[in-house]
Amino acid sequence: MKKNAPTAKTNTRNRVPRFSAHQRDILISALACIGMVFGAFYWIQHVEEPRALNQRIDTVTSNIADHQRGIVRDVIDQLGDRVNKQTSNPELLTALEQGSISDDSLFAQSLRRAFPEALDTKIIYIGKQGIADERSETQRLRNNIEIDMLRKSIEKKGLVIEAYKHDKQWLISFVGTASKHGAVYVTFNAQYFERMLKSLAGNAVSIELIQTYKTRRDSVIKPSAISYPEAMQSRPLPVPGWTLQVYPQDITVQSLSSDSTLLWLICVLCVALIAASHAIFFVRSYQIPAAPKASPKAPAPKTPETPSLEQALAKKLAASRQGNFAKRDNFPAPDSAPPLPELNDPETKSSSKAPSLAINCFRAYDIRGIADTELNDNTCFAIGRAVGSEALSRGQTKLLLGRDGRLSSSRIHDALIKGLLSTGIDVTDLGLLATPMLHYACQDLNIGNAIMITGSHNPGHYNGMKISLEFKSLSSRDIQALRHRIDAQEFETGKGRLDSDSIEQRYIDRVISDVVIAQTLKIVIDAGNGATSNIAPALFEELGCEVIPLFCEVDGNFPNHAPDPTVEENLSALKAAVAEHSADIGIAFDGDGDRVAVVTAEGRSPAADQLLMVLATDMVARNPGAEILFDIKCSRLLSELIVDAGGRPTMWKCGHSFMKQKMADTGALLGGEFSGHIFYKERWYGFDDGMYTAARLLEILTLSGRTMDEALDSQRTLISSPEILIPVADERKFALVETFAENQNFADAALINIDGLRVEFRQGWGLIRASNTGPAITMRFEAESEASLARIQNDFKDLLLRIDPTLADSL
């Protein structure tokens, strides 16, 4: 019998599964999505969460440090008041005069009862020979430090507080002179302060009290532990040389840390959803019937292949990607972006009666343009109607109007008044005056709506309007709303009333009632033929200065120099006049008086951020912890100085409207811009006022007994450039800066983009931004050395030329 032939079997053990292209795409998509989810959650846990934790730790520690500093200050003030109360006791004064002081006297016993928490108390008799008198009992003092404190108290005729070490323990003593015959000495163990601070702070932080004397630095109260030194918060104390340092402890960090369990549960859930959804698509892909094979006997005729939808999309995507890469390599000029709609376009014009407007006049925080063409009578009449209507819509019924001395200001003034009155709003005309005086008039007359006709620091053929409603300068959105109101012809109608008033003398009286100049100074005032020409000399003469006027006749032609004191060449005449008359200082104002610049007796012209350093040092010294505001163009040294003095620095956008709003939001007492706008909230109203700022500067200098040169010599300086203006059309400047920011690739740099782009390097920084007041971009640089400055400038220049080679002649 023959064996049956073996049956052929299919070997399935080594068969490799074959997936269709559609199934492979599903698997790749699933893996990619899962990878992105894990990557995102890993980034949150290891990058974002630590950053947020550090920020929370800094905030909590800073709040505790402020609280602890307040406690120390209050305790020191209370103890000092108690010591001073004892030194003014009539019984003690009588006993000292009679020389009848002893340890068992009634007053000595009373003094010990008055300070039960003190380590000991003493009454020191001072004889005719001072503390060296044989009855002065200096042997009762522990060491030379206590003797020196007594000497300081006698010279100061007031309270002296100091910490020192005796017998291996720290003591804190208060010494107050009762009269020329004696002093009261109260000593505490440093542990008294330590127990008080630590009992209030608990385990949340560790406290350290540092005393610095010359180059020596001692820890009076040592911290219990230093777990996170990088999160330490330091606060200056009212006692000279004392600093409070606060360190967060483990319990604080643990309480602020977030549990990541929930985060990873969400991550796992997301992965499960992605896997499940892709699994469903994968399974369904097997249910799609295969396309039937064509019969070999009847082949289909050959036709040009029609690409599938997926192929067409893929091809289009590839072409798009290539185009994008090409664009990135070529850096297209910003003017390739779609142009802004014109007001006279049929699509944007809502009424055929709307005047043809120059869009570029409506800027970030005011209206400004070429007077004869962009601010013609029809445009100014329409702006008056728009402002009047907007004010009425806010429930306002009155508006103040002022103007500078430009040749076009009277014409614009007349057209504006017609437009305003046609809406039914009442107008008070204040005539020719400086912009700060109009702001003051709003406060003095309690009318929060105003228009100042001024071209500010721009050349004479420019003009514009600074507008305030409800005591606030209009924002960029508000300015654009006026333009759209004109475009839509949304105007109120009525018959307003016109009257006039004068504010000059009231402004002078208000300033001289606030500012005290302690000594007579010889000053040169350069009004630049602007709006301060008449008021500034009169103001400073009233303040007691010897005034030498320079270009203090109003002339809209500005025949002597441009009305911008931040440009160095515009100060040459002022420098010459200061030198010729041996003046103490020279002061220059811009066309409408809201900017200020100074020239020192030695002929130096400090930048506005250097001037702000002098003002900020005084402000923080009198108001510890005060917030100081400055714009993005200012030196990094300004921020360091404010912190070192115990203040809080805040960087913000350029522009008087932005700065005034930020000062109101933050409660800052002082603010300033590199352009020379200085804002005082302390004792003033928070608007930029060149004349008031100059008066406060003279007050600071005369009260301190220093010259401006000496004040500048006390500051550290870096190598810096002036503000560099590069002409760029208004419709292109913002796009150019955006393109620069998108294509920058600076290594080891921090980026600040609150206004343009400021790139912070280790050795310096560079800034590029679009000007808010003219058709230009502005740049500024600062560095530790000339070499670093040149490198940063070249990096900016190279990138800018790659973006727009047409700027080569301007760089």
C-alpha cells in the first residue's frame, strides 16, 4: 500500500503582518499624538511647574519680608519713642542739672520699670568735661562701642541705635541724650528681637538680621536654616547699616508645591483616549472591501492619471512648505503685508460726507501729523465734532482747550472750536500755554476733558492734539474710536457755549506752595521758543532763583534750534550760556513743556534715565519700598539702583498715555521716560511736567547740598548709545519690527516684548521699536564695554539689513 503524498501546509509562524498605507498612517498618527502628550506633560512638570513654583515662593517670601520689615520698623519706632519720652522727663532733667543721679535714685528705678524687657538701663551723667568727667561714670559702659554711641548721641542730639557683640552675645542699645548734662542708655539682648520675629514668622521662613559697617558684615540674628538661598528676600531697615534677610523654609516650599498625581492621571487618560480612538479607526480599516481586480482580458484604456484627494493635498502642502522656507530665507520686506484699509474706500466708508482723513495722524496715544496737509481745517473740524460727541456720550458737558505757539496752532484752534461747539459741549479756552498747565487746569477747575493743540518736540511744520477725557489721556483704542466715529459720521448736534480763562498764576502759586529751594541758584532756562517761554522764567524767579532766559520768546518758526532737548546738538547754546554766566545749572524744555533736560555746571548733559536715577534715589530714600516706573528705553542701571535703594522698579511701554495709566494702576510715586517725560505722583498729580520736575530737582540738590555734577558722579555708568531714529514709513514700521522679532535668533539672551523688542544679553542690551510719534523706528543700545556695544549693534544691524536692505543708507 502506497503512502499518501504529504499534504501541503501553510507556514503561518514566520509570516510578517502586512499593513496598508492607510493603517500605517493610523499607527504613525497614534504614536505621534502619544509622544506629543507625554512631551507636553513632561514639559509642564519639569519646566513650567518649577518656574511657577519659584514665582509663588518669591511672592510669598516677599510678602513675609515686607511684613517682618514693618514689624521691626514699628518696634524700633516704639522703643525709640519710649526712650525719647524718658529723656524729656522734667524730673530727670532737674536731677542731671543738680548732679544727683545714682543707681538707686527714684528715676533710675522708674527707668528700669519702664523697660522690663530690657537687659539693663543706665543714666549717664555728662560733666563739664564731657564723658571724660570724673563723675560721668563711663566705667559703667561695657566697651568703646557704647562710649562711641554716647558720643554720637551727644553730637547728633538725638537717638542712636546700634548692635554690637559683648561677652559672645549680641546686644542692641538705644542711646538718647536728655540734655547737655546726661543721657539715657537702654540695652536689649538681640534674642528679644529674634524671639519676636520668629514667633510671628513661625516655621515658614528663616530670619537673619545683618549689620554692615564699612567693609564688615555681621549677622546679629542668625537664620535657623538656609534651605533656599536663591529665594532670599532682602529688605533695608530704618537703622543705618541694618538689613533684614528672609529665607523660605522646607515647609513653605512643600505647601506651595502642587501634587503631580492628578496631572499624570490626566496624561494617562489622554493617552488612553488617543489609543482607543486610533484603535477604532485601525479595526475599521479591515472592513473596507478591497477594490475588485480588473479582468486581464479587458484592460482599461490608458488615460492620464488623476491624482487622489490625498495626493493632491500632499502635493499642495509640500509646495506650501517649500514656499514658506523660501520666504524665511529671503526675509520679505514688511510692506508685503496687506495694506491697512483707506478711510475713503467704499468698503470702509459709511457716509459720503466723511472727510478724507490721513490715517497715520491717529497714533498710539495722540493725533499728530503735518499741519498743512494732514490736519487741514475740514479734518480738525471733524476731530472737534468727534471729541465733543465722545465726551457727551460719556456724560461730560465741559471741555478745556489750549494751544502752543506753532504757526498752525491758531488755525487748528479755530477749526476745533467750531467742531466742538457744534456738538453742544461747552468749551473753556485757556489760550497759549504749556501742556502740563492744561493738565493742572483739569485738576484745579475739576474739568477732566481737555484738548491740547501741540506738535510737542516735532519740527515746526508738524502739529497735533493731546486729548484727555474724564481725567485720562486717550489710549490707542480711544484714538481709533474717534477716527471711526468720523468715518461713520456719528456726531451729536447742539449749540455749545464758549468762554475763556487764565491758569498761569494759579499754576505758579501751586508749584511754589509745594517746592522749597533752599538756596539761591543761578540757572539758565532754554525754552526753545516754545510754550514755556513766558511761564518758566517767571516760575523759577518766584522760587527764588536767579534766572537767565535763553530763547524765551514764543516763535513758531523755532529759529534757534528744534524744540527737542533730548537731541544733543539742540543743547549746544544752553551749554555755552551756562559756561558764559557761570551758572549752577541749565534747564531746557521741549515745544510744549512736558519734557525736560538739564546741563550741569561742568557742561555735561545727562540722559533722562540718569536724571531719573537722581530723582528716584531721593524718592525711595523718603518712601522705602516705593514703586518707580520707567520705559523700555532706560538703562538697566536704573533698575539696579532702585532695588539697591529699597524700591521696586517697573519697566513699561513708551508714551505719556501708557505711563500715566500704568502709574495709576500701580500706585507708583515717580515715573520717567528716556525721552525726558517725568511723572510725579508724590505731592503732584501724576502727569508729565517738565517745569515741576525741574523745580523738584533743584529742591533735591539744594536740600542735599550737592551740585548736579556731584549727584551724577555718585552713579555708576555704562557705555550707551543715544536714541537712534531710522526713517521708515508709518504703514511699514510696525510690520518691520514684528518681522525683526520673528526672525531673531540671538543666543543666551532674554527677550522683553512689551514695546517692540528689547534683547537682554549678559554684557548689555539692544532695543528696536516703532516710534509712536513719527514715521521711524527707534533703536538704543547699552553695554559694559565699547566692544560689547559694537557687537550688539552689529548683530541688530545685520539682521535688519537682511530683512530690509533698503535701510543700508540709514544705518
